[in-house]
Amino acid sequence: MVYSAQSHSQPSNWWPFYRAAWCFNLLDLPDSARIYAEEALSIQPASERCLSQLLKSISNQPDEVLGYSYLVSGGGACRYRLARAEIDLDVPVKSSLVWLENTYETGEDSAAADAGCWLCILDHRGAELEYIERSVELVPGSVFYRSLLIDKLIQQGYVERAVAEFDTLKQADSWGLLLWQTASSVLEATGDTSGAIDASRQAWRIRMTPSTSADLGWKLYFYGRELLRNGDMQAAIPYLRESSVLWSSESLWAAKSDSLLDLMNQFTSISDGYGEPL
């Protein structure tokens, strides 16, 4: 990894350590991310970016997350991590969650919108749609807020509204990772599975990570399985083959795709008298 190498050659520069932590977190390698994030934070102790990567790397250890609460004074991802840890531990006084609620109610527009976004993600009081709708109203140009709103609309069955919001999003932003991911969700919700797969494939090409691989891999597997159940074996094969080699052969979607392909081979094996091999 380039940033890992740079961090060793530039030990007093926080940036390569931060970027290495960011990359390892994207790759779902939290132990490695933690090492670089801690080093970055030791060089740049006031950096919210460095702290955010550190808290992400230890997010499955809420006790440790709360140990860094003294470094957080504002909102953003760091405040979200603290609130998440408070909820996971069910501490009696959830100061970060209260901070988000108060900021949502009384903060200036950008701060209130930020707080609403995190309260939505936390699914606080079951009012996630209300929170993110207000965030979009306060900061209508935020691609992240509107994408999150679209996802919540789809989850709650408001597909037509989600499509309308996506039309607005397309006019405001170029086709980057988040837009392709949102497009995939909208297309899937409207029944265009093939289009959803194409959009997920575009997102995966922009950023090949475990999360984008999982999204594409499962879509490919489920679509291939559906085609197979409908009797269209030849059409199912390329989707299952693509899924079976995506990211890692040990990934669950890859293993399931391989299993279906093996089963199909048994029924088409010449040696077993069933016909041509796949």
C-alpha cells in the first residue's frame, strides 16, 4: 500500500498515516487501521479526521470509543461514534446522544442538518425519516443527505418519492460512487434488477472494497438464482460466475454461487449422462 510505505519514509508527517488508516478501514481491516490512526493522531492530536478513523477502527469496542470522548467538542462522525457507543453500552447518561438532539433542535442550519443525519443513522426514536428530511431541507445541496433520504424512503416503501428525489440528485451531482450506489437502490426498488446490477458494477469499479463487492456479489447471486429457478440456466451462468470470483472465493456470496454452479454442472455432466458440461 502506497500510504503505508510513505508513512515509514515520512515518520513526522501525519497525512500518510491517516490515509493508510482510511484505506485499511475501507478494506475492513480495523486492527491495521488502528495502528496507523493512533500514529496519525499522535502527530496531529487535534485532527478530527485522524480521530474519526481511530474511532471507526475500534467501533466494535464501545468502551474504548468512549475513552476518547474528551477529544470531541463538535459534531460529525466522531460525535456519531460516541453516541453509537453510548447506545450499545446503554449507559445511563448518553451525553453525545443528547448533544445531537439539542443541536438538531437549536443549532444553526449546517450543524442541525449534520445532527439530523447522524440521528437518522442511529435510528433514534424510530424517527429516522423525519430527521433526514429536515437535513435535506436545511442543506439541499448535500449529496450524502439526499442519498440517505432516498435509502430511507425505499426502506419505508415510498418508492415514487425516492424516484423523484433521485431525479433531483442526478441534476445536482456528477456520476460518482454515491450516485451509482443510490441509482442501484432505486433501480432495484422499481424492479429493474439488471439495471441495479449494472449500477452496482459501476460503483464497484470506482471503489473496489469489501462493501461494494458484497453489494454487487449478492445482487449477482440472487439474480442468477432467480434466473435458474425460472428455468433459464444459460442466462444464470454468467451472473453466478461473476459473483463466484468477486473479491474473495471465501466470501459467502462467492461460495453460494460456486455451490449453484457445481450443482448445475452435476446436471449437465456428460459422464453422468445429463448432457453438455457448463
